[in-house]
Amino acid sequence: MFELLMSLYLYSYEAYRTQLLINYATLSARAHNINEEKLKDLIACESRWREDAQGDYRSETGEFMANGLLQWWRPSFNAYAKQFNFKGKYEDPFAQIDLAVLTIKNYGWKNWYNCAKKIKIL
């Protein structure tokens, strides 16, 4: 695995970073007994593994409500972070994965309803 990561890093930092996130999501899912393929499919659906992904645009305010790998809305991220006493930062893709895994483990996939239906998790 190390050789793959190094060759990706030398070829493309973006590909390297994406592979790191995929590996992290896989290990996080395994650690919490969540289906790793479903988690990876969810992230691919929500953001295509783009850390800068934005969604749920509000024309009346001109802002995107959902941001990052898991397309968290900041109020939802903050509420679940408080509930789980989670200290990760909203902008951090690894923290988005960690909080999503905790949320899925405790409440299921419903927070990502549209993508969960699209990829047949719900």
C-alpha cells in the first residue's frame, strides 16, 4: 500500500489525497462495524471524494448549505458533534468521516437520505 501511495503522491497530489481519504473511510467503517463499501459509495455520491464539494444552494441567501466530503450542513455537524462530544473541525474531511461514522452507527443512514436512496442503502 505504501508504494501505491508514494507513486500516487509523485504523480498527483490530488490522487494521493483521495486515496488517503478512501483508506481512512475504510478503516473507520471497519472500526465501527459499518459496511465500508456503503460508506465509500455514500461519500462518492455526496461529493465524488472532493473535499471542496458544495451543495444545497440557497438562491435567496446566495450560499451553499452543505460542504465537504459528507455534505454536512454546519448546524447538523455542530449538533452531532455536541451530542457525541466530538472535537473535530467542520472543514476537516477526516473529521467529516469520523462524525458520519458515529452518526451512522447510532442513527443509520437517514441523514444522507437522497444519496442513501440513490445507492440503495435505504
